[in-house]
Amino acid sequence: MKPSMEKVLLQIALDLSSNLSSDLHYQRLINSIHQVFPCDASALFILDNDHCLKPVAVKGLSQAVLGRCFPPQVHPRLEAILQSKHPVRFESNSDLPDPFDGLLLVDESINIEVHDCLGCSLYVEDTLVGVLTLDALEVGAFKKIDDITIETFAALAAATLHNKALIKTLQDSNQQQKSINQTLIQQARIQKGELIGISPQITRLKSNISTVAHSDYAVLISGETGSGKELVAHSVHAQSQRNELPMIYVNCAALPESLAESELFGHVKGAFTGANNHRAGKFELADKGTLFLDEIGELPLLIQAKLLRVIQQGEVQRVGSDKNVMVNVRIIAATNRNLEQEVEAGRFRADLFHRLNVFPINVPPLRDRDGDISVLAGYLLDKVRTQFNVPNLHIHPRTLTHLENSPWLGNVRELEHTLMRAGLRAIQENDTSITLAHFLGDVEHSDDVKTTTTLLPKESKPMRELVESYQKQLIEHALAESNGTWSKAAEFLQMDRGNLYRMGKKFGISNS
């Protein structure tokens, strides 16, 4: 039995004064709306500073939507909603493309191109803050609902977005970057990307970052290559009390031993051949800010000893100088090595390790992040959509499910490259839906993780031969999974039965 509209409205009002996290608050709002309106899918968007609509909660839609951004100028329905202060209804025969085509979580036998849509722009006084959209598979489902009811829920949704935005503004009020001189700009690394994910593992990671950020403790970030260690470092700095000052980046693996001391601690004019001017090292540039030592495990032992002295005493001595300079630097280090094993092997100083390992943070590999691949896929594909101006490019829900269930040996960086290649193949074939066939062996094709077989080429062959070989393997696998039934195999591969049979005949696959 559904709760009455009064109870639903009361719950939404009570949530406004609660201390819920933004993600949970938005999702509770969407869930409440589904209890009142006859909709099969819905989405709540916020309007960001770039005038792009970013989904913050969805129901009945692929989780990949949460990683995307929807520019209104390339989505006519969203643009029409933004242009109106009243509810906008789209009939089932509307000529305007639906931004969620191919993303509704419905039975594949249902024609999802025929459904009713409704949208509301969300205003707080005269300020546009977001959009609410509803989709129903039943034609004419929204005709029975009057505008006052819709506008009531839209007002509550706008208040929810506004309330959370005010809180975030207060939290971020002291995080504006100050301008720095041109030398520092060249040295500093600009933060790129953000930590995307909804898994318990990424939630714990964010919690650890929040816990240590406000202190001045040294942080040692460990994790596999491509897992996001630099993003974690940027996040720690951004949430720290030093965020108005720069975070200076040092790639320890790229420091030649002969120049490492000068790069870290600076030098005076004439200290060595080529030292034509006084130069501040990275520690001095990071004074009162943060120094990020990436790949710390690659530092030579001699430099490790001098680094330890600076960390212990807070004094830097430039190469060739007899004077010490006091510095106040917060240290963040990162490594893909097991430093405890490096200490045992004598390749890393134990005293330096303990100085750095005050607050260890381990970044989980992507294979251990439950449920994050779908959200990351939506986020990462935005780069392809933006670069090639294909706003409706998406992953077929079944392919996305397969991607999540397949063994993933790489990390976020590998996922990004894999999706980029698959997206480019889909674009080349004028497809807006990325299917398994577009991965060309980047993803193992089997629903049983224990019996997967890699489809990567073992030797150099012409591209056409590789593609046909891969297609043949896919067809044979689909037939095996479907007990030799071609219609089921076609459904498994998301393609027309007649086309599948012709391809099978071309490759000499028996029809028995």
C-alpha cells in the first residue's frame, strides 16, 4: 500500500532539516516522488557553473547516468524544460530526442522509444538551480496529474538542492586559490579529475581523506599504478587548512640522483657547473603549503637521508650554502611499491618510512571497488562525447552489466583507455550504443568469470582478419551459451537474427 501524498510531503519536509549526506538526501527525494507519481524512471539534476545539468540522483535508469553531464544545448528536451517555469510535458510521439533513450532499466521486449515524459525547472525565487524529469512507459500517464501537484514537489526539490548548495558554499568558502608567480605556476601541478564512485571502498577512502586532511600529519598513499593516488593527494590538500597555498608536485622517479638534491632543496649561484643563479628548491616553494612526493620509493638512499633531516628539523640547506632556511611544509607521499618490503630489503630507510607513514591511505584497485565501473563508465565517456560531439553515446545496459561482472585486471586509467577505444569504434560505425562487439578483445567475453578466455591477439595480423576472428569467437560463444539457438544467440549479442545467421554462414559456423 502506497503512503498518502500528505505523508510523503511531510517526509520530504522533515528531510530538509535533517543532517543527511547530499547523495542520500537526493535519493530519498527521488524515491518519495516515485511513491506519488506514476513514473518508471526519474532523474534529479543540478545546474553547475558551466550551465551543464549534472544528475545527482536517478531511479529506473542505468547508474552510468550519474557519471555524465548533460549540456542543455545538445538535449532539446532539457533545453525546453529550462526555458519554462511551468511543468513541460512531452507526448509519446514527440519529435525531440529523449536524453535517456537506451538508458531506461526496463524489459528489452518493451519499446522504450514510446513513452511519456515530464520535466520541471527548479527555481529558488528567481534563481534556476536544477531540473527534475519523469518518464513513464504508459502513454498519457501524466495527463491525470495537475500542474499544482507537480509544482509543489518541484518547489520541495528546488529547496532540497538549494539547502545542500548553501551548505557546500559555506564549506568551500575558504578554498579559493590565490594567484602565485609565474615560476610557481610552472612548478605546480593543476588538479585534474575527481574521485568518482559509489562503492563502500571509495566511501571509506573519502572518509580517510576527510579524517586526515585537517591535520598536518604526513600521509603515505599506496596503491597500484593508475588507481588514483595523485587524485587522493589533491583531495587531501584541497580539504586541508593549507588549501589556499599551492601543492607542489615532485616525481621522485624522474629525478636524476645528480640533480635530486638541487631540485628538492635548491642551490646557490656557483654551487656546481651550470648553477648560474640562486634557485629555490621544492621545499621552499611549498613553504606553508603541501609537498607531494610521488613515487617516493624511487628516491636514492643518499637523498632519503637528507630528506629525513629536513622533515625532522624543518630546515633546508641549499646546495653550496652554509645557511639554513626554515620551512613549514605538509608532506604527502605516494608509492606503488610495498615500502615495508623495501625497508627489509635495505632499499628504503626505516626511519624515513616511519616518518612518512603517520597516516597511511591505501587506494583500492578498481577490481575491488564494488559497483564503481558503471558510474566511472558514464563519467569517462563524457570525454569522448565532448571531444567528438556525440551527446547520446552510451553503453548498452547489458554490455555494462557484462563489463561489471568481468574480471578487471587494470585500474581507472586502463578503463578510460578501453572505453575510449570502444567509443571510437562505435562512433566510426555510426552507433550511439556501445556493445560488446566494440571492445574487440579489451574485455573477456564470458558470464562465468572462472572460465573466461582472453581475446587479445597473440601475434600481429591485419586488422580485418583480427576483427573477423573476434566476431567468429563471439558468435560461437553466444551459440554455446544459447544451446545452439540462433534467435537466443542474436538476443545475447544484441543484434538482428538474420544478420547473425549470415555472418555465421560467412564464417562457416554450422546451423545445427
